[in-house]
Amino acid sequence: MSPDVLVVGGGIGGLANALALTRTGLQVRLLERAAEFGEVGAGLQIAPNCTRILESWGLLDRVLELGVRPEALVMRDALDGSLLTRLDLADARSRYGSPYVVIHRSDLHATLLDACRDAGVDLVTGVQVSGYEPLDDGAAVLHEAGRETAPVVLAADGLTSLARGLLSDDEPVSSAYVAYRGAIPAEQVASMDVSMSEVVVYVGPHCHFVQYPLRRGEVFNQVAVFRSSKALAGREDWGTPDELDAAFAGTCAQVRAGLPLMWRDRRWRMFDREPLDTWVRGRLALTGDAAHPPLQYLAQGAVMAMEDAWVLATHVGDQVAAGTLDWDAALAAYEAVRTGHCRRVQTTARAWGELWHLTGADRLWRNEVLRARDVHDYAFVDWLYGPTALTPDQEPPMFTPIPRGTAVPSRGKLAG
Ligand SMILES: Cc1cc2nc3c(=O)[nH]c(=O)nc-3n(C[C@H](O)[C@H](O)[C@H](O)COP(=O)(O)OP(=O)(O)OC[C@H]3O[C@@H](n4cnc5c(N)ncnc54)[C@H](O)[C@@H]3O)c2cc1C
């Protein structure tokens, strides 16, 4: 049977879209180029704006079973280890009605894959899509074995999306930052000064270091990110382990203790793209990183991909239920809801990264501002964790860092 929707890409975004649309009663076929489905990497933070979606798909219990519900997001200075600010996640749960979860990427991916299988998605691996063709009443994808058509094609083919080339001639933007990751058995950090109940980020000059537990606390996840001089100089040998060690040489004891536990044989270059306002061409639509790859500082990339899936499927589902499926209207609604929000996340993530990586006097100013922040002030996450990303009519306030040189508010609010 020919499908109603073809999805290209079997990452978190492709699976989420396939699942959400299948749940509306449509036939979905998903094409993945890899020989097997899977995810490379370690931890993912899933904020309340996405856990409420996972709940609506019946997957939250499984995700909570596999993940960890941290008590707080904590920010520390990477040089002296001092506390800068924190977000109480129990409080956030009451505010947003859904928990904050950290989970191994492969566990979330497997949860979505199992749900797709159970729902009846036609899951195909080993198919590399090499081209797209717009049609009057649908779209076609081309691959080695031929040509497949459907009323709608969703391209969830990631940062280097081939489909994006039909809508824009932009390229991925390199930030010159490089990430090392490492997920290790928790026993290996048992004697170290680490928190097993929080997500901790140490922010430092051109570098940061993230730590949190995974898999019910059995695994400890670390991410070390730094600006690579070799990447800046356009060299191919960017981000080598000697650069990693040099970047963190002046950091506090807690960070330096974690560095030897990173996976040293793999590293990831940090890219994003300029925000794009057009994601739909005829019946071809972009989703996930293909549409809006962010820098990772707000931990919203995979979250946005799942929000995309929820929004499109909600519009489609309403129409299917009413017996009036109008793909052009559904895709237009999807684009109208999502592009503005995702633009905001992408640009805010860049600004947030700059704030994290300040040096010299700017770093001291940043620390003062963060220490003075009222820990019960949710202004800078309401627009992310609240439901505004899913509706077209609200214009949530944009987070803009306070201009440097601004007088710092009175200190001591952290303790209060
Ligand atoms: C260091 C780091 C930390 C992060 N932390 C978080 C976090 O805490 N929370 C969060 O929400 N996000 C986080 N992200 C972002 C998140 O990982 C991505 O936004 C998300 O995984 C994107 O999913 P995707 O499915 O859109 O794309 P991808 O995961 O890139 O999947 C694309 C899929 O398409 C397939 N494909 C590509 N081209 C073709 C083709 N031509 N034919 C067939 N198949 C094809 C690929 O093989 C792949 O399986 C982080 C990212 C980084 C780098």
C-alpha cells in the first residue's frame, strides 16, 4: 500500500514525526540511510515542554523509568567552582505541569522506535535518499532502488539535510567549538565531588563542562565543550585531545577530575544554521535539525524536533477526525506555528553560549548578574518550558542578555 506520508531520516525527529502521524490513523513509511537504527552520543535533557508531549503519546512512564528526574539545574563558574545560579526542578514541575528528565539518547531513541513498531510505521533501513521532486499532489523521493511518492514527504535528515537545499542555499555554521562526551558507570565517580541528583554546568572562558546522572543513576554523563584554535584557523585536525586538556587546564578541581573520564577517541564539532522562515515547499516539509539546528546551549534541539511532530500531527489529526484532510492547510499551520519559536531558540542559544564563555572582566560581571538572580524568577524559561511553542498567537518575550556594564542588582538573592 502506498503511504500517506514518507519520512526521511530515522533520528529522534523522524521517529517522532512518524509516530505522531501514525497515531492520527495515517500510513507512514520511514526511510533511514544507516543499516540499523540507532543514536550516537550520550545524554539528552528533556524539558517540560517535551515531557508533556511524551506523556500525550503514552511514553512518559517509560522515559521516567529509563531516565533520571534531576532536582535542579545548577550553574557554576568553571574556574573557581563557585555557585552562580540554580533552577529548582521540583518547583518547575509544579509551574509547567510536567517533569524535567535526563535520559540516554539511545534509550529515548529506542523508546520512540518501539512505539513506531507498535503503531505500525513501515520502518526501512539502508535507503539513502539522493533527491526530491515536488509533485502537484505530493512529492517524490529518489534513491538507489528507484522513486517513491506520497501525498507528503517530511525531511528529518538532520543538520546536513539534502532536502533543505530545495528551500535555501545556506550551509551549516561552524562555531569552532568542539564537544567531547563520556558516559561511564557511576561507580567510577563515587569518590569524586559530583552531584548524582542535579544537572551541573560549569561555565568558563571559551569552555564549559556538563555533568549529570543517567539510567536511574547507574551511569554518569559528562560533556566537555571548548573553542578549538585549530577549528578557528580552519584546520582539519580540530579539537585534538591536547587542545581539550589545554582548554580546561585552568579550571577548578571538580572539572579537571572529570576530564580523564571523557571518551578521547571521538569528538563532535558544534554547528548550527541561520534560522529559516520557510520550511515547506509544496508537499515537502523540513522538520527537526533539518529545519532548525541550534547550538546545544538551551538543550532544545531534540525537544524542538518532537514539538514539530506534535504540532503537525495535531493539525492533521483534527482534520482526519473531521474527515477533511487538507495537507496544504496543515503544512501552512505547522510552518506558521513553529518557525518563529525555533528562530528564537536558535538565536537565544547563540547568545546564551556567548554568556557562558565570557572571559576576564566580562566573566566577573556575568557571575555577579547570575548570583544576583532571584532563583524563583522563571522569566527566562517560561517562553521555552511553557506551552507557547505549540500555538501561533502568542509572542513570548525574547531572552536577551543584559548589556555589559549594566549595574548589577543587589547580591545575596541566591541564599534567599
Ligand atoms: C553536544 C550536544 C548536546 C545536545 N544536547 C541536547 C539536549 O540535551 N536536549 C535536546 O533536546 N537536544 C540536544 N542536542 C540536539 C539534538 O541532539 C538534535 O537536535 C537532535 O538529535 C536532532 O534530531 P534529528 O532527528 O532532527 O536529526 P538527526 O539526529 O541528525 O537524524 C537525522 C537522521 O537522518 C538520516 N539521514 C540523513 N540523510 C539521509 C538521507 N539522505 N537518506 C536517509 N536518511 C538520512 C541520518 O542517518 C539520521 O539518522 C544536543 C546536541 C549536541 C551536539
